[in-house]
Amino acid sequence: MAKNRGTDAQLLTMHELAAYLHLDEATVSKLVMQGKIPSLQVDRQWRFKRTSIDEWIEQQLVGDDENFADVPDGMKLPLEDLVPDQAIITNLRARTPVGVIEELAARAYTNGWLADKPWFVGAVVERESLASTAMEGGVAFLHTRAKDKGKIARPFMIVGGSWEGIMFSAPDNNPTYLFFLMGLKYDRLHLPILGRLARALRNSATIAKLRSLSSPDQVRAVLLKEDAAVRLGHAPEPQPHVAFKPKLDRTLRLRAIRRLQTQKQAEISTAERRAAALDESVPKSARAARAKTAKGEARVRAKAAGKAAAGKK
């Protein structure tokens, strides 16, 4: 690793590199110390050339136990091969991190892409326990680097969305709204596709748009469009996440209204039950006195209202 004390507008810090790769800083630091990520030092601080990082991501990585000719190239594999409509869940039911992993893995298992769901869920949960894959901006890239590829029938990616958001230990302590569960099976696929997704979702407007869509085919269309731009080198520069807020489409608006109505009705029912329980605990004589007082107060208010109305005439 060369040392260089010059300046470069494209140099990234360790924190910026972690965000660029959508990995936690501890993992990036470990890879740097092992010499696996191209780096240099400026004033005794690690710095990284963006062009070198992009080249590193695009390298064809393949293990000794894999047949190189049989493994697809992660930079050339079309995203549509990994994300058909049935791989997209626009309205996750899960409300916990483990629940999200379970629900996404269940979709992969149902589609026949995952041969051993309990193993895969356990491996992803274990990976998350080391460091959350949730990133700033509301996106998480769930994956496992476990080598038992025989339990993954074919490379897949499941996309899930949660309108309310789920606390997923993101660096900014905000909820996570979009989840990408990746069972890519080979290193040669994993790093390039993770890099493609990370760059495609750097734009907060894209994240906001994906959050607002209720149709799997619409979500898929946006993902394919953004991925195509990345592969052509046209990915937009990152923008502040606070600058964009998703706008609900008609279906999601109706869902939100129904959820609010259900929640409000549940709160009213709970309040009524509590009031009834308190009322039953009060002696009959006290209840009668309270009712009499309430009627008297109502008559006084009605009389006052009548006088006020007469005065306005």
C-alpha cells in the first residue's frame, strides 16, 4: 500500500468508504488492515481513491472451491434475473428485525430459491449480531457470507418495504424502510452486486420513490432503471437524506387511513373498557350522585348557551 501526502478530490475517509460500500466501519477497517482493500495514507490517516475502490468492487472474486467458468459475473448479471416480481414484498408484516429476516427468507423458500430456511435465517441473524447492515437513509443489505452454498438453490435477492419503518440499529438511529435480503451464493456475485446496489441507492430521491410504491412491478422497474444507470457509470451523487420525503400513492394512502382508523377505534374501545371498569368499582349511590351532578352541569351549560344566543339576536 503506497503512502501519498498529496491531495485528491476523490479520496474517501474510512467513514465515507464504509458508507460508500454499505458496510460497517469495523468490517472495512479489518479489510484494510488485511490489505484486501486498496488504500493509501495521507498524514497518517487511511484514505481511499474512489476509482480504485470501484475497480476493486468489480474484480471477479471466486473461491478455490468454485468452478470459475460456471459462476456468473456479478458485474454483468442482469438484476432482473435476481429480482422477479415475486421477489418483492411492498408491505412487510414484520415489526422486528428477526421478523423481517424470517419473512424475507420465507419468500425465498416459497419460491424454491432457498433449500434450508432455518440455516439461512440463523446465518443472517448471526451476521447482523456482529454489526447491523442497516445504513443511513433507511436501507439495509441483509446477507451472510457463509460458504454452505448447497443450501441455496440459486442466487436470489428478496426486496421488502415497510412504510412505518423498523428500528434496525442504523448508524443514524432512524428506522429502516427498505430491506434487501441477498443469497448470492458466490463471492464473485456478492461484492459486485452489493456495490451496484449501494451506488444505485445513494440518491435519497430514489429511496423515497421506492418507499412510496405499492406495486411490485413498479418497484422492480425503478430498481432496474437505477441499476442500469450505475452500470453505465451515470449514478447520481449522494444527496442529503432529509431533503426527500416519500409521497404515498393511492393504495398506500388508503392503507395508511385504514391503519389510523383501526388504531383510533382500538384506543376508543380501550378507553371505554377502562371507564366501564372504573364505573363498576364505584358504589351505586356514588354513581347516582355523579350522574345527577353531570345532568345539573349540562342544564347549566344549556341555559348559559341559550342566554348567549338570545343576547346575539
